[in-house]
Amino acid sequence: MKRTLVLCLALASALAASAGAAQRPAFPDVYVTPPCAASHVPISFPKHNLVAQGAVQRGFELDSSWIEKHWNDLMAVMNPASAQMAACYATPNNTYLFCNEINRADVARTCMKYPMKSRDYEQCIGFYYIYYLGIDSSSKALYTDAQKCANEQPAVAHNRPPEVWFSPEHLPVGYKGNVTVFAVDPDTHVPVEGVITVDKQTIYSTASYDGKVRTSWPFPWNAKLNREPNASGHTDVVAPRLTLDTPGYPTMTFTMPYDIPKVVVDITPSPDSWKRGVTNTITVHAKDASNGKPVEMRVYANDLILGNTNQPLRLELARNAKLPEIWATSLFNQYSDVVVVPAGK
């Protein structure tokens, strides 16, 4: 096969693999069809022209006999997917590119019934890739008319924000990879397009059409943890909050489902053995709660910097002074502050 086909298959396979890891489809199986959807089902290239379009558009070597043999199975997947796209077309404020992408990965996932790298798998992935390419190039007028029809319907007041979920549903400590936020209308369950911003930082999506983080498009998880004051007078690290702005719906804010790293600390020698009127040598030991690796934190006695964890520190205590609060803070905003020794009397 040509190099172009190999590259496109790699892209489509990545879509299929990402969908395979998802907990639920991007477009729910049960939804309410908008009034304007039935007459605006997207169309692709004619069946007899798919092989030629595959060769011309992307260098795909599609097999007409394979397509003919599997046509009914392919359409059993594509027909409901096309109906879903029509429902998306007929939902106000959804863009054409959003609707054409909404279930593409879930459709590609159906090819995983074949062994990876097998001829059947490559033909299946290649077929859907070209079929969607045909929709991209053939259905813009249908989308435009569907939006016009939808905007002519009686206005619907959306008093509730969209229903939202993540893929992955949960991000473990140290997660590095893509995250996708999905949103659907709370009543119809049709996907809706919105823009996502992250508090105190800027994140871009290389997958979306304008670089903004949008619902249903993956974005790289490289957000930093934020600090917030806590009741003890110190700070906790927290997962960033995301704000979803979806035209026509209330703005909503939610927290990334990310596990906050935890640290375990102790101190030697015990504060009971510290001597006043002299300089004591102490060590604050800090390790990650999940993997036991040493954690570098800055150690304070009240407001005085003593040094870093896991190394000897000098603590001078006046003869009649109260014991200072010994506490530690993460140098890289990875862990919450921790009080090692409360202030004494």
C-alpha cells in the first residue's frame, strides 16, 4: 500500500484505539431526534465511486469486491451514525466540523472486530475514512439548511447546563496523555459544542479546528495544579477547574477528575528530645505516598526557611521560646503543604 494509506490508517487506528478506551460513546445511543433532522441526513460519495475517491483523495487501495461483500455490515454502522450527524446538524450552534467528527472515532472502533493490521481491518478503516471524507465534502449544504431550519423552530429555553463526562473518566497521578470532555443536551442527549477554558492557565488543542479546547475534541493533559488556602493557614494543591461555555446554555464550572499526589512525612529526632538554648540537628523525611520515592520540599520553622526535606537541618531553639511550627511546602506545586510539628506552647 502507498505511504499515504499507511499514514491515514495510523491516524484512523489511533481514533479507533482512543474510542476503544472510552467509557461511553460520544453520541448516546438513545436521543431525541430534532424536528429538522430527518430531511438532512448527510451523504457521502456514491457507492460505485468510493474506490476511485480513495485512490484520488488519499492513495487508498480500497477493494470494490471487499466493499460489496461487507456493504450491509458497513451500512448497519454508518446509517445510524449518519442519523446522529443529522441530529447534530439540526441542533442550533453546533458547527459543521463538530458534527462530522462527533462519532467518527466510535465508527472506526467497530473495525476492531478484525485483527489489527489484517486486510479486513485495513479495508474497514480505509472505507470509513473515505466515507467520512465524502460526508465532509458533500454535506455542507445539508448542514447549512438544517441550521436554518433549526433556528426557525420555537426557541427552547435551556435552564440546565449540558451533561458532561470525561474520557478517561479518571486521571491517575502522573497521567500524561489526551483528555476529552463530552457534553450533551440534558433533555435530548444530542451532543452540543462548547469551548472549555482552564483557570489560571492556557491550554490548546491540536485536534480542534481552531486550536481552542472544545467538547468532543481531545486536548493534551499538561495542566498545572493550582494552590488554594486551607483552614490551617497554609495551601493545598488542587486540580484545575474547567469552565464550559456552550451557546444557549448556562455556563458551568467543574474540576478535572485528577488524583492529587500525597506525601508522607515524619521527623527525626522526636520533638520531645529537642534541646533549648542550643542548635538541634533534625531531618524531615518526605516520600510519595503511592511509590515511596523521596520528595523534595522546603522546610520552614514558622516563617524561617531551614532547608529541604531528606537532609540534616539546623534548628536553633531559644532557652525559653515556644516550639515553632515545622511545616513543608512543595517546591514544584505537586503536593499540598504539610504541618510536620504543630507549634508548641
